[in-house]
Amino acid sequence: MSSLLSGLREQPVDVTAVVSVSDDGGSSGRLRKDFDMAPPGDIRNCLLALSSQEPLWARLLDYRFEESELTGHSVGNLLITALTRLNGDFDSAIREMNRLLRVRGKVLPAIGEKLTLIATHPDGTKSTGEEQIVRSGKAIVKVESRPRVLEPADDVAQAIEDADVLVFGPGSLFTSVIPPLLIEGIRKRVVESNALKIYVANVMTQPGETDHMGLADHLDSLERHADKPIIDHVLVHDGTFTEEMQATYSARGCEPVVYRGDLGGRGVRVTTSDFLDHESAIARHRPDLTGRLIGELAMTRTGFIL
């Protein structure tokens, strides 16, 4: 998501990022447990992606300690935690971070409290928490959240209602992309929205979460949690990889997510391109291309001409 946002930052569009708060691993998981708060890591990455502050801020807030009790914690995660304690709640802390980092647009948590995900597997068993879901190595039929939340914050609801374009992904399908739809007020507004709805497919499958899932499987899972077909347009990588990257990811059990004509008859427009960021050692999207295409779709949707 942060890669996409850094690309959208350069486009003439007003962006609101609604970020999942279900992470329970790493630095975020430790802070979530120790301070009984929503996890800050994913939101920190998105704030930095849209920040208008000088680059030193990004380097500072991304800095991770390698010693003492702070090992693994980033400065940004600790700053959000401190602001949460000062302000009394996570919601207002994130809104304050938007101001401090001069974010172009808004970065908002789906809700201001931590969520716990529960995945149901085909054999009827369940896994609780992101880390356990991935460790189970089992296919996922559906995910639920606890506590059950009916309505998001007012500014999240308003952003969805006002949107000309709604973008889902890229990111971990069951633990990042789908979770905001588990909040009934978000799901309902997404379904009722007349906005253009775009799904940005992941470049690779994710071990323990989307093993052996093709593009249609990803889209089916997303729309199953929305309770109806919602996606109008899909952006998907064309399968171009270096031999080295292909070998590295194959060794991890990952497979390319590519379009093989498997969305026929769904009334979904598909755009394929070389979305891979070839300057990165990891398989992620090119911010410039992805952001530009979505920006152009937004301009077309609203009747503006670039």
C-alpha cells in the first residue's frame, strides 16, 4: 500500500488511505500488546509515503534500534505510541501525525482500536491473529474480526462516501486488504458507492496466506467478503521477472499472480503491464506507473483532462 501511495502522492488527486489495524507481529505486535493499542507499523509506512516533510524525516522515523529493549522498534512506531499516550487515543494520535508530517491527503486507521482476525479454513478449523493465520499454512475460506465493529470514524465514512475512485490493494489479501471490509459501515458504504472500484493485484502469492491462488481466486475472496461483486477494474502484473527474482521467490513457495483470461464474463476491465519495481530487491509495484494509471483513471472518472 505504501508503494502505491508514494506514486499517488505525485498525482493531482486527493488521497485518503484507510489502513487495517490487525497486525500482531514484530514491533507493532509488541507495542499492541504492551500498550493495549492499535498497531502502528502499517500506518507509519503510509504516513511516510504521503509525507511532504524532507527525506530526513522518513529516514528518522524508519530507523530501527538494534540493541537493548528497543531492539526491532522503529522511531516512528514509538512516536505514534507516545502520541497515543499523550492524546489518550490512537485515532487522534494518527490525525496529529498527519499534521506533523504534512501528509498530502489523509492516512486514517480503519478504526481507532486494535482488531484481532480469525480465519476459517476449509477443514473447519480456525486460526486467531495474523501471525497464527500465516503459520497455519492452510487455505482461508473467510476472515472475521473481533471485536465486531459496526461503524468507522466519521472522517473515514465521509471519505468513502465522497470518493470518485476506491482502490483495494496491493497488500496481504486476507490480513490487510480485506479487514477494513469487516467493519459493516465500511462494507456497506463501499457496496453502495458509485465510485470506480479498482483492485491492484499482488505481484506474487504470499506464503501461508494465498498459496496457489490465481487472480480470479484473489478477486473471489475479496468480493466474497463484500457480499457481492464490486470490482470494476483490475491492475495486474504481466509476469515479467528476472531469473534471479523468480528463483528467489519460487524457493519461498511464491507464484506469480498473472492474468490468464480467468476473469472472462465478469464485466471487469483488466489492465496488464510491467508493474514490477525492478530497482527493488523485493517483488513490489512500481510506485510511478501504478500511481499514474490510477491517477489517469481518476481524472477520466471525474471528467478532468490531464
